Amino acid sequence: MVLLGELAHYARALVSEAGRAPDPPIPREELNRTLGWLARPVFICGHHRTATTLMRQLLDGHPELLVLPSEGTYLTSFR
């Protein structure tokens, strides 16, 4: 229990210190490129058992893509 208490104290101190640190500067070009991506999201949907998990895993391997976790029952529960 002592170790968990010390770990919790360390985690709180680390988060507190990080909150006081200034944000790192982001180059204007990178910021504009990122905002462009956010303005044009792409949604890929498919039915169960049609390789959507494989597609998600392949896309998730790309360093410039943000792939969100899948929702397995969205199409079957949406009416």
C-alpha cells in the first residue's frame, strides 16, 4: 500500500508540473496542415465480417493518420 501511495503522489506531482510548463511552439505550417486535416474527416464504415478490422489496423499503422477505435454494434443498433 505504501508503494501505491507513493506512486499516486508522484503521478499527481508530475501532472501538476506538466500543467505549469509552457506549450511547445508549433510551426505555423504544421498547424495549418493539421487544421486542414481536421476540417476534412474521413469515415470508413462496413458491415460485420467484411474486413473492417483489418482495414482499421492497416490505416492505424500510418504515422499521419488518427484511427479511432471501432464500434462493433453501431450499424446493428442504429435504426
